[in-house]
Amino acid sequence: MKGQPSFAALLEGFFTQRLIQQRQASEHTIASYRDTFRLLLQFIHKRLRKAPSTLALEDIDAPLVVAFLDELESGRGVTARTRNLRLTAIRSFFSYVAFEAPAHALQIQRVLAIPSKRFTRTLVCFLTRGEVDALLAAPDQRTWSGRRDHALFLLAVQTGLRLSELTGLRQEDLHLGAGAHVRVIGKGRKERCTPLSKNTRAVLTAWLREPPRAPAQPLFPNARGGRLSAHGMHYLLAKHVAAAAEVCPSLKQKHVSPHVLRHTAAMDLLQGGVEPAVIALWLGHESIETTQIYLDANLESKQRALEMTTPPDGKLGRYRPDDSLLAFLKSL
């Protein structure tokens, strides 16, 4: 439409103006949104035979977006949760476009009205104290990398920091004097400070004595002194979980990711009697409702609640088999 910005200009403005300048989105968010639109543009190129730079905004309507999301599930095998994350990125773009190209309001509203896909929410996975002890004992602390991994995992399970927060830590983010704590700028650009236990403080104090491998290196660097990547963190954790599983077999039944260490910290606080509102502040949750997942998974608190009640009296009935013909019909 004459006088309206092109799709390419809108998409560039969305990333540079909305995400980077206005929202100051994290690197993780920008990378996730970038990957969404790369996949979307590849899909459109195959479907419409148009180069991404020549697309018009009206080419990307609600049926096309739904077809793209369906293709992700059927062709790439992504989960409903991942599908919803891709839809969130597209919705965010069209919300931005609503202000920049109001002439396309009807098309925009139809895209924004695409519903998220429902999925089964499983209970969160977390580690027991025995499993945590086995994991912390797995790194060989006679080596530099073993001491790094031990300190990294200990900090993760005690503070519940996110993966990006852990790998982005620098020495100046630690305060190891009175009132020891770690400071991070977390999700949503929110600053928070998390206290450190006496043991964690001692381990980190010893770790800081290690000679640096590069100037201005992160607190937990890779072998070259650079920042640990998300893939590197997953690799290290998987390696040490496999070793820990030899002495703690229950670990073989769990898929342990960096986020499971965060869940473990939350469950440890909850089982220690800490209020959910405090746990939400500790983890940097936007809403206390997010912390509800830990209440759902805390079987111990449910067991204590059961013990405080008076169960109804039930009477054992006698089994009486159905008539053979009724049993046949019931089996159909």
C-alpha cells in the first residue's frame, strides 16, 4: 500500500527500535525472535516463491502463520511449547506493526487472535539432596576445569540463577564480605541480589584465587577464558550427571538440565518452609503465580497436609463379577 512501510523496513525496525532500543531485550530474547523469523521467511519463500526482501506485509496473513506453525510441528517435530514460543515472537512483531501500519489493522488483529496451543503441563523435575551431593562430588577438583564446574554447580543449586545469568557473571558481580551475595540483571532487565551461603562463599573465594586465563574474563570462563556457551554448559552438566549416576542411580531416570538446578534451588527453599512470595523474589519471577509450579510438585507438603486432616471412613466392598454378556458389552 502506498505510503506504508515495507515488510523489510518493519521487521528491521521491530528488532532495532522495539526490541533493542525500547525494550532493551536480552541477547537470549533477540536470538529466539531472530530464529523465529528466519524460519518463517524460509517457509514463506518455499510457499510463495518470493524473496524475503520483496515481501509485502499483506503477504503474511493469519492462515499463512497458522500453516507455518503447523509445519513446525509436523515437519520439524517441535513441541507445543516451542510452537507457542514462535507464535509469541510473531505476535510481538504484529503488535509493533499495529502502530506503524494501522491501515492493516484487520489483518493484524486476525494474526494476534491466533490461539496458543494447549499442552500437558508436567510436574517440574528437581534433584534430591542425595542427587545434588553426588553431582557436586562428580567434578575432579584436582583439575582447573573440575574446580570451575564444582563452583558453578554449587552456585546454581544454591541461588537458582538462570543459565544466561550464570554464564554472564563477572567477578564484580560477587560480594563476598559481610552479607555475601551475587548481583545479576535478570529477565526483564530487573536487577536482583541473591544471598550466598557460608559454604558457597568459601568455595567462590577459593575459585577467585585461580589465575585468570584472559583479561576481563567471566567468572566461569571456558578453557580459552571466554564466556561459556549454553551448549557448553549443557555438555558439562551432562558429563558430570553421567558420572554422578554411577554412585546415585536415581539420576539415570532424570533429564538434568541447567534449569533443573534452578528448580532444585526453589524446591529446597519451599521444603525449608520459605513462603512462595519470597521464592518468587529469590528467583526473579514476574508474578508469584509462576512459583505455583513448585507448590504443585512438592509432594512432602501435600503429605503433611494429609496428615493434618481426618480421612473419610471407607468400607471395603465385596467384588461381584458382572453377567458374562454385560461384561462383554463393557469391554467393547
